[in-house]
Amino acid sequence: MMELGKIFLLALLTNNIVIMRFLALCSYIGMTSDVGQSIGMGFAVTFVTVLATAATWPIYHYILVPLNLTFLQILIFILVIASLVQLVEFYLKKNVPGLYSAMGIYLPLITTNCAILAVTFENISFKYNFIQSIAYSVGVSLGYLLAMVLLAGIRERMKTSPVPKFLQGTPILFMATALIGIAFMGFSGLIK
Amino acid sequence: MIETILLTIGFSAVLAFFIGIALAFFSQKFKVERDPKIDEVRGALPGANCGACGFPGCDGYSEAVATGRAPTTKCSVGGSATAETLAKIMGIEGGAAEDRVAVLLCQGAVNKTVSKGQYSGIPTCRAAKLSTGSVKTCAWSCQGFGDCTKVCKFDALAMEEDGLPHVNYDNCTGCGLCVEECPQKILTLVPRTRVGSIVLCSNRSTVKASVIKTCKVGCIKCELCVKSCPEGAITMVNGIPVTDYAKCTSCGICVQKCPTKCYKMLETDVFGTKKEVPVMEEAQA
């Protein structure tokens, strides 16, 4: 149990996927103009990541390894992730149409969100077992959600702040992310 | 070797097959019932996405029409033809939209007016209006920097040599973007089918001498039109004569009497020609 908590916290804070490793920046910049939207996006990514882990881990260990087809993992994982995103899209269109129209192009783009693909690969390369993989994927995707909400909150304040003209738009967002990153370095001593 | 290739193909195909089946199942389970009328209405709209209807683009408007939240007559670009089609789709009566066009209520060409001086600031009407009040001595005049021509999406407005925007009534759809943009508010929407006289001047000054000094074609508040109209259709409102189109018979007396020729007949002088200059010669003759 301690082991699982350690994996979870490492993924959530110390090695935060966006802030410390600068993955998944496309949707991080694109979907954080509003806190509500960023939470919706965060949970959509969480759902897809956890399901993708639950689907890809058995496929890798019980099908690809025995058949000596491990070189296929990129292709197969992308296929699985894409179809899961499609599933989320169906669900949101039916039950949360507001979020569906707000997410626009970023919803299909979860398909190519590098955070999700990274998690599925790392579960393999870190040699996690199934339970550990799930804990890791939950940690990473909640870390993504945390980063999204943090930046969305900052952006709402930024709207009324006098940002110098040459920094307006994406540059100031990256600078804010870097500052959050410095703060997150404080977590590095948290887990030994 | 060949075994690996076959396994790869076989496994990918099997996996893709199962995922395909699952997705087909879920797409049925989470099917969203979408009103087919929305697509039908959307197909009938011109697709200019100008926003003149007050909705976010043609998609927003078609949804509002299909759910009955908006009247079918709001699309000024499509005009009455589109309104009729929409009414037919929705199965309701009275789809006749007013087909309107923009008319410039100013004839203050550069050679007809007096400018305050050399303006060398930002070359937009809005900036000129903000910094100088008006670049011409008439505070109600066209500033002549063509802000209206820049917002027109239908190529219906063009600045000409006289320093005024000219409306191409074949292209104008009456979307009203230029009317919104004009800082002087001297562009107005007039029904295309309207007949009668109209005063092409916006000067609200009631002091006669000031108008004569500033513009050769401005309304000098002589009220000859009001006095001469046999139908009593013209009244002075806020310093400008206004025609009551319910009474106007297009007799043309006001146009003849107007000493500065700022009264025009809509059907012949305004809509009948594209250029204003030959119109004035006709009126004088």
C-alpha cells in the first residue's frame, strides 16, 4: 500500500507531467482559459488515461509479449487510445453537451495527447504490475488536472493584469508555468 | 519472418475489428437525437457567418430558428428569398423579410465641404472623429476614411474620388455592419422597395448660416420642402426634414424645391444609379 501511495504522489507532484516534465502542453495552453473548462478537460483526460492503462497493460503483457510483437506497441496503443477518446466523445455529446461544444477540437486531440501515450509506455518501461500501473496513471492524470486548474486560475487573474505587450498570449503562460515549476521543485524532497 | 508479418497483420486486424464493433455499439447507445430541421435550416442559409441576425454565426441562428426561438426573417443577407425558404421548412406563414440596403445620409464630397485643416493622424474615421470631432467643419459629415468599406463583407462599399463611400446596391445585403461601424452614424438601412423622397443630409444644426458656410449640399433648414409638400408628408424632426412614407406619393416637388439639392427620390436618384454625380446633373436639369 505504501508503495502505491509513493507511486501516486511521485506522479502527482514530484514528477508532475506538465509542470516538471513539460508534456501535454498543447491542451494545457489551449484549454485553460476558464477554470470550469479546464476541470472538464482534466477529468476527460483522467478517464481516458486510466482506461487506456487498464486496456493496454494486459494487451502488452498477455498478447504482445507472448507473440513477440512488442515492436507493435506504439501502433496498438494509439489505436486503443483513439477509440477510447471516441467513446468519451460519444458520452459527452449525449450527457454534457455544454462541455462538448466548449472543448471543440481539444477533445479529439486527446487522441494525440502525449501525456496519455507517455503513461502507457512508462507503465511498461518502469516494469509496474497492473495495480501499480493504475495507481501511476491516476497520479499522472490528476497531476495534469492539478496543473490545468492552477494555470486556469492564474489566467483568470491575468486577464485584468497589465501584461507587457511583447509577453501577451502564450509567452506569459510559459513564464507562469516555469514559476509554478520552481514552486513544484519543493516537492522533490517529499518522497525518498 | 513471414510468421511475424502474418501475426502482426492478424493481430492488428482482430483488435481493430473488436474496437470497431464496440464503438458501433456505443455510438448507438449514446446516440443524440438531433432535430433534422436544424440541418435543413442551416442548408438554406447563405453561410456568410456575418452575425447580422444577432446569433453567433449561421449555426447558432439555424438552431434558434429550428427550435422556434428566433423568427425566420432575421437573415438580412439571404433577404426575403431565404426567409420564405425558412418559413416553408418551419411550416409557418409570413416569411417576408424586409430586404434592406444601406444608404449614406451625406453628400459632403471633398469639393462640396470645408475641411477644418490638414489631418495627419491615424487614418480611420473613428480616430479622426475622436481626435478632431470631425475633420470637416460640419460635425455630422462623412469623415471619408472608409471604415465602413473595411467592414463590408460583400464588396458593396467603395470609397470613390469624391471622398465618400458609394454603395453598390446590387451587392449590398443590408447586414448593417457598416451602419454599426460608422462613428458618425450617417449610414442607415432603408427597405429596397421603398419609394419616396429622402434627405441625404444629417446636419442637425438649426442655425441656417452655419450650414451654408460648411457645406454646399447640406440641409439649410429653409423648410421649403415642408411647406411645398401637397400631402403634408414632411415634418422637421431634430433639425432635419423627415418624410412619412405612408403619405409620400413620389410627386417630386420637394426634390425640385430644395435649394441645396439634398432632397432625393429614392427610386430614381438613390437606387436608380450607382454614382451620385450624374444624379445631381439630372436633378438640376
